[in-house]
Amino acid sequence: MEKTGLKPNRRSKITQQGNAWVVHVPRFGEEGEHLHTYGLLTPYFQGLTEGRLLATKCTNRKCPVKMDEPLWLPPRADCPDCHQPMVWEAIKNPMGYIYSYTYVERGGTGIEIETPYYQIDVKMPGVCTIVKGYLRNRTSIKIGDRVRAGFLTGDEATHTCLDLYWELQ
């Protein structure tokens, strides 16, 4: 297994069209490459490859929903409540706790993570949503365990959501 826990030959490459990334995913071999654009969410994926976690929040004062935890992660381009564009905000200390988890023994076709692994849902302070990801540690866990975000950067970056992983604190 690679140090990242990702299967070999699953590295994506990117090209850029305007401000948006286009990701070339080699899921089906060279002749079957899958293309996907991140569009307005490109800053999120750029941040991951730089070791930063970016969320979005609504700054519309007329938004009908006011939240104590205003950040959305995964990010939204537009507020789901008032439909106005969201603004980006960096999460300075990306930590949280395991809200729920699944022990994955067989990931199936197209899953890029070596098995077995824990797929976890993380609750973070200031974030109104639950963040889904995978745990890099391969030890027993329980609900409530504290975790810290980690990032695949540089040559390890996949340019996908797999660039965000979690480690036990």
C-alpha cells in the first residue's frame, strides 16, 4: 500500500478553463478517461491541494435562515435558503469529532482507497453540515473520537475529494 492509502494509478490531473478546474480521472484506463469540472467550487479543491480547508457561508442580511454555525462544508456555490452567492472562508483549525462511521472491508469498483478503512462523518465547530471523509489511521475508533484534517498535497494530490482525509488526534 502506498503511504497515502490510495490505490496505485488513480492520480487525476487537471487542466483549467477560465477560473474552473477540469479534472481528468483515469478510472477506466487511458481510453476511458472521465472528465469532470468543479466550476464555482474550484477554490475548495485548489485549497485542498494547498493544505487548506475552505468552506462557504451566506452573508445576505435578508437570508431567512440565520445559523449559529454558518459555514457549509462541503461548500455550496449559492445559499440553499436565499439562493444568493456564498462567500469563501478558510477553516483555520480543521478539527472535529467522529459523528458516525462505517468500516469498509470491500470498496467495490471505482473506489480509490485501499481496504479496509473507516469512512467517517465529522462534526466540526462552526460548520452546519456533517463532513464525510475517510480516516487515514487504521486502528479501532468510536463515535466521539477527536480528529484533525489532513491533506494530500504536491505529488500526492489527486485533485479530488480524497485530498482531504482525517487523522485521530
